[in-house]
Amino acid sequence: MGKNFRYIDLRVPAKRFESWDDFTAAAPEYSIGLEVMDDTPGHRGHYVHFDHHAGVIREATMSAAMQAYMAVRQGRLMQKWLRQRCPIPVYVWNADQDVCLAAFILEYHELLERFHADPLLRWIVQFNNKIDVCGGLYPIDLDEVVENHFTWVFEPFRRQRMQGKMLEDEALVKDTIRQVCDRLEDLVEGRAGTAPITAEPTILYRSPHGFVIADEKGDPNSRLILAAQGHTNLISLVCRRKNGRYTYSVIRGSPYDEDTFQVTKLIEAFQAAEDMPGAKIWGGSNLAAGSDSELGSSLDWTALRDIAEPIVQEACRASAAGARTTGTPRLEVLMVMPPEQMVKLRPLVEQCGAEVFTAFSCAEARQTLETALSIRAIFSARLLPDGAFHDLVHLAYRRSEYTPRIVCLTQIDGGWLDLLETGAFDLISEPYRREEVQRVLDAITLHGRMPLTPAR
């Protein structure tokens, strides 16, 4: 197929549409918007807006591409509208994965119907839906997304995103969408390649209250790595702009952390601190939000840290106080271990009803123990980047209440008796099992006389 779109006419407006009235006044009848409006998704008359950001419950809303997929496959949208207008005006603001995939579905609606059972295309549409709902923090097998061509298909977007969107980038947006569509066509025709994940995100700050600030260095695959490491609440430095401003995202990977990591409250505070109070720089949904892709933020990441930490700390305290007043307190534990070990154990500890604080070094553990005074146990790896289990024993002894230490081993060896003799309350080893974790937590509650309510 040629390089020109046949059925859609891509249009990049000078600015995002503020509302449905704004969109319908500027666009001709039979127009489609792809994440280009600061208003709710849906359709009004012969206008459609595919989006999942503003005015929605994000975890209950399909991605823009999945909405387009359903409109084409079940609603026959393109078949019906092309009888009235060809090509269909399609308005876009950027060229992210979701927009590129939605544009492909609209342009190649005939190809989609011919190959609708193609497992690779279906996998990419479904996987894109999952990661978009979670703002990119969806836990996956990194090798799988390479082998199933996902990273290769969206490699043009990755390159474009590392540049950052600036004014008058219409040609760049259109070219990126065209390149991704070409690769999706290669996918269904059996010509797809693979692209390794080379992202190396840097953790700039680890909060003792369950979130991190990370530098993605412009690479969207950084979030796949962060999710695989077990991070769920993220303030992300997407890129530094040539004009000295920044692009950020704020993501709560789990909708069930709303009591502690309140995205809406955070972006309101960030907006209030900006240098252009009259401009809407921060916006988004209750799960994923960020700074405007064109204006950018004036705030250095350290400013975001200083604004966010007291907000999240207070939310954690309020959540803990609420749990105590309802009569169902949760055992609070600190996990200190490498990310690859933590991601195996943390889900089991949470399934058993405990609330988990995280640290990755002795220094971070010290900070957490000083601020989170209700922690009643420490799960630790034997070795840490700046010390070992024995250093945590000394930290625990300084606390006013007895704090059991549980050593988490990758395998049992002959030195386990020494660990018990030097302060370990108990030992567990890989492969971790829920019943073993429950046994340890039950033993801790007997010492602390705190009821534990396992998750079902």
C-alpha cells in the first residue's frame, strides 16, 4: 500500500479543543477526534471523540484504540460514514501508541475485518488497552512484549517521544503515525521485526510512603521496566525540553491506592505552583495525569518532590487513622530488598492483609522507620546495596517497640542458623508461598497483639 492515507485525513489543530462545542464548531460533520479534546469521550450526532482521559472512570474506560476497534468491528462506523464523506477528517494532538493504533484501525478498517482473527494484531490491541488504562504501569513479561513485536511496532513513537512535542510539530506527528501504521501493516502481513527494550530509567526519589519519582529519559518503555520492578505509584519525568521546561506524568497504577496516592490532589498542587497560573498546565484523570504536552512544566523534579511528599504522607496518616477507627487495622510492614526480589514477595504479603512500605537500601529503611512509626515488622534481603541484614537489626533495636526482622532468602544455605542467632525473627526462601507468608505474619501478630485480616 502507498504512503498516503486513503480513508482518513489526519489533521493536527493549533491547540487542543476545550469542549464538545469547540470541537463541533471547528470540525466538519463526520469528523473523528483521537485524544484531542479536554472533554468526555463518546459521540454526538456525526462526531466522535475516542479518548479515556477526561471525565471518565479510567479503569472502566477502554483505550482510544479499543474504542475505535469496537466502533469499526461492531458499529461499522467507517463503512457508514465513508458513504457520506471520504476521507474522514481525523483530528489528533500527538502520536502516542494509542493514537497511532486507533488511526491504523480507522484507515485499515477493511484490512482489520479481513484479518480480525490475526492473533498478533489482536494481542497488540488488547495489550495496548491494558497498559493505557494503567498509564503504562502494567506488570508484564518484558521478553513477551519484545517477542510479540509490540516494541518494534511502536519504535517510531519511542523515537519521536524522546524528542518531545513542540509548537508546529504537525509534520512530525503525521509522519510518526504513518510509520507506525506501516509497521502494523507489516505485522498482519507477516513481516514484523523485533526491537529490544533498552530503556534505563533512573529512580530520582523513593518515598517512604509508596511512590517514586523516576526519570524516563524520554523512553516510554521505561514504564514497562518500572512496572516489572513492582512500582505502582509514579511521578515520571518524561523529558527535559530544549526551552528548559519539563514534561511529567503522574500515575497511580492501581485504582485501589486512591486513599494514599491522590492524583487529582497532586496535580492541583502542582498547577498552583506553576509560573503561568492562567494557563492549564496540569490535567488528566484520577489514575493518570500530567503536564501539558506542548506547554510543559516550569517545575524541577525536586519541587514536585517537596510538594508531593507532605500530601502523600498526610493521606497515608489519614488512611491509617481511618482503618483504626473502623476496628480493622492492617499490619504495617517494611520490605527492604532489590526490586526483582520484592516483586515476587510483595503481592503475597498484601494478599495476606498487610500494608507494605518499601525501601531498597539501609539508608531508605532508616528514613522510613523514622517517619512511619506504626511499622511492626521488617522483611529484608540478606544483602543490600549499602549494607546487610545486620544493619537493619541495629536500626530495629533503636525503636521503642519490638520490631521482628524476617530474612528473605533466594535459597536456603548453611548460614541460616547464624541469621537466627544474630537477630532474625524468622526466615523464608524462594519460591515464596502465601501459606508460608501467612504463617510468619500470624506469628508477628501474636507478638504485637494486633488482629490481621487476610485479603480474600
